[in-house]
Amino acid sequence: MSRWARVTIEHETDVSFADVKALASVVHSDGDQAASVSSGSLRTRGMIIAPCSVKTLAGIATGYADTLIVRAADVMLKERRPLVLAVRETPLNAVHIRNMLPLAEMGATIFPPVPAFYHRPENLDDVVDYTVLRMLDQLELGTDSPHRWSGL
């Protein structure tokens, strides 16, 4: 988690950085370029960056791996593993869109967390849960859900 992700999660939710950290089995500093996730020899199913700032998007698009998050994303691309970028910015300007195109061409999934409503969410948690479910699907980690589209 980047420094600004920490600020965002604590500002926008009732969850603390310590709460999130407690959920993980391994935690690395974003400045630790020697961490296991900075090497393609570490076997992973992929990576989700949520939210993905346009700054991080730009770093990944240009190969400017100055943080562990960007380096780990670069590893996903070079190893041809799934990379899901939950770009949370609106509106998008031309630079943002230009940075997305080469990443999509390299195989990354650009996944703005746009809410779906066909499953008739009853609250914000339903919207968030559905978005997370769809992101996990990108890594083939999705679970069964009564909210999957089954037609009209």
C-alpha cells in the first residue's frame, strides 16, 4: 500500500492501515525494491492495484518503476501474468487515456470501478462486493455469487 493509499483508505472508510495490514500474510514497504514481489521468480496468479492512481498508471506505462507497486506491476507484464488496474479518476484526460492504451495492448486489464446496477444492489457494500468479485474473476479467483448475469 502506498503512502497515499493509506491516506485514502483512512479518509474514506472506517478501516485503518493496521486493519488492512492485519489481513495480509506478508507485507512489504512500497520502497522495498528487494521484496519478493519484485522478481518474476516469485510465482503469483497476478496482481490487482485498487485503487490505481493515474500517477501509478503512468509509472507502469512508461516502465518507471520507482516504487515496489510499479516494479511488481512491471513484473506482471514481463511475466505475462494478469494485471488489473482499478483506475479511479474521473474525468479522464488525454494523457490518462494514452497511458492506458499501451498497458491494454500489453495485456493489462483496465478496470475502472464503475458500479453495476442490474443486480439491484441494496447498499454501498453490495456495489463494492460486486466490483471486487469482478476483479477477482480477472485472476480466476472469483467465487459463486447470486448476482452473476444469467440473462433476462
